[in-house]
Amino acid sequence: MTKYVNNPNQLFEVRQYTLTDGRAAGTKAVSVWNGGNLSVTVLPDRCLDIADVRYKGKSMAFITAPGIVNPKYFEHDGINWLRSFGGGFLTTCGLENIGVAEEEKGLTMHGRIANIPCENLAVELAPDCMSARIAGTARESILFGVNLALRREFRFAYGDDSITFTDTLTNRGFSKVPVCMLYHMNLGYPLIDEDAEIVIPSAEVTPRTEAARQNVGRWNRLEPPTAGFEEHCFYHRLAENTYGVDNEKINTSVRIHFESNGLLDRLVEWKMCGEGEYVLGMEAASSTIDGREGRRKNGSEKYIEPDQSYVNSFRITFSDLR
């Protein structure tokens, strides 16, 4: 195949660059085009989170009004985490907190890890230039406190319309500490609309709020954009760890599969059908999202011993329905 081209970028491309505009200025990015139907952008300055995914030219992700924000603008108090929440296809939450803030304990909303830049970044093409590896480590650490390292590694291959990544979370400290993670995967229009079907092999569905309880029978459907829509949040106990969305209108199916050695044990579904704020969150998680106090009361808090590692692996596949 390569005898037809003078430069392998014609077949498979990995591009590194720095954003220069607005609050994104100075943020490093790495974009991959797999030579097929898939284009992906990840952000080394934001825990190697996934900013954008396009399948056959169509956006798969929800992008918030703030968009990509350089982590130097991170505001940790209260709900101000949302001021630098770009949505994107993946925002990582944790490692000391997910869900509501507990400011008196120094626990910001959804934690700090998504606003921590990676070190030891590696962006490597295989010798045949037909596959790529992107890896880096984000460390959440403080003197007299936690010392947690999250190593993330992506793999991409020519013509393979999937995103594969593995996270290794290690306690580099000398004490057992609480730990939590939530993979805030945000699906947006045109992948999701009122004709899309939410596919979750749920063994049990538990609504988190009263609005969710009143609509629990429609957890697998989306409404049209609705003024004043109150978000719905459901906890799913999974029968199997593969879930996603089908949309006949754009002939697209997305499946997300994960494996975890003891940390991730549930799925949080976040359904928001507001006007302009239209998103489906499919969030593999280690616990509930009611803060540390809530986790301890309901028994979902997890811990990590010194030198212990949790490994979470994901494969996100995009395909046609017909």
C-alpha cells in the first residue's frame, strides 16, 4: 500500500500542535486520523482527555459553551469546575472525588485530575506508520496528602474505527487512601437526538433524583430539545460491561466496552435534553456521585493501598447500523 504514496501522512496521520485562541491558548493537542472514518483529538494538558471525535465527518461528542480551556483557568470552588468543563468525548473525574463538592474537605466537584497536565508524554508511530501510541502520566499529589499517578495509553490502528485506551492508577504514597474515578463520556448531536436509542444491558436501574424517578420508564429514550429541562441521572448495575447508542437517522452505532480489576462497578447515565445543552453522559464509575460522605454512607467508597494499582481498559467502537 505504501508504494502508492510518498508520505505516510497520506494514509495515517498523527499531528501535535498547540492551541492559540481564547482560554484554550497554550493547550497542547494531539490529533489522529486513522486513514478510515475516525478522527480523534486528545489533550495532554488535560489528563489526555478526548476533546473531539468525528466518525465519517460527523461529531460524536458534546461540546460545552466554554469549550477547551487551559487548566491554568481551573476554578476549584463549588460548581465552578463547570467553567472549565469542555465536555468533549471524555472528561476524567476523580481521583479524590467524583460528583458534588465538599469544600470543607478540599474536595472539588468531580475532582482535579481533568485539569492536571501529563508528564512523560510519548507520541509514537509504528515503523510502518500504520499505527500509533499516545501515552502520558497525570499525577494528583500534595504534600502531607495523596500521591496518585494515572498513566494513560491510547492505541490507534489504520482503518480501525475504534479508540482503545488503558489507564493504570497507582498509589505512590505510603498510606491507604480513598480513591474514585468516573469516565464522563459525553455524547452529543447529531449522534444523539430524540430518535436515538440508548443501549444499556442494565440488571437494575436506580433513579438518583425525583425528576429521574418520574421518568425512569424512559431512561433509554431521549426527548427533543426542551426549554427548562431538568437533567435526569440514573445508576445502572450492568449485566455486561458493553453499552452505547444507536441512531438510524445517521446510520451510526457506538459501543463502549470496559474492563476493570475492581475499581469500576457501575454506570451513571446523565440525560440532559435542554435547548443548547443537549447531551447524554455514559459514565463508568467507581461509586455514587454524592460526595465522600455519601459514598461512605452507601458503602460505595473505594480505597487504594500503597503501591497498589487499578487498571481500567476501554474500547470505543464506531460503526454503521446497516
